[in-house]
Amino acid sequence: MKPSLTRDQRLTILYAVLCLMLLLIVLQLWLLTATMNAYMGGDETVILPAAIASLLCFFCNAALLRYVLGLERPRGGSHHTSKSPAD
């Protein structure tokens, strides 16, 4: 079983993932701009490849988000349950 990550290690991973996500979002915006420019110029052949690349960026961002959310979940059998004040 892997040892749990320290807070500083998780924060470093979070910053790296956020930088990658920001890079992918900027890439998607550039892709949209370039595709619209080509489409308005009469070139319709770029629409499908740009849509596929944009979907790929989206799925990469979704996977990175899922990874970040998984950093905070407890591992193994030590599930933390909170008790209500009535207990």
C-alpha cells in the first residue's frame, strides 16, 4: 500500500495539474478561433479535425479533474464518517 501524500506534495501536484488544464483550455480557445477563421474564409475541411481535437482536449481536462478530485479521497478501508450531533 502506498503511503499517503503530504499536504505539500498534494499542493504541488494540484498546481501542476492546474497548469496543464489551463494550457489545454487556451489550446481549445485558439483552436476555436483558428477554426472559425478558416470557416469564415471558406475552408470547411478543418471543422471535423478541429472538433475531434477539441473533444480530445475536453476528455483530457475531464481526466485531470477526476485525478485531482481523487487526491482528496481516503484510500483503503479507513473511511471517515462524520457523526451527526444527535448521535
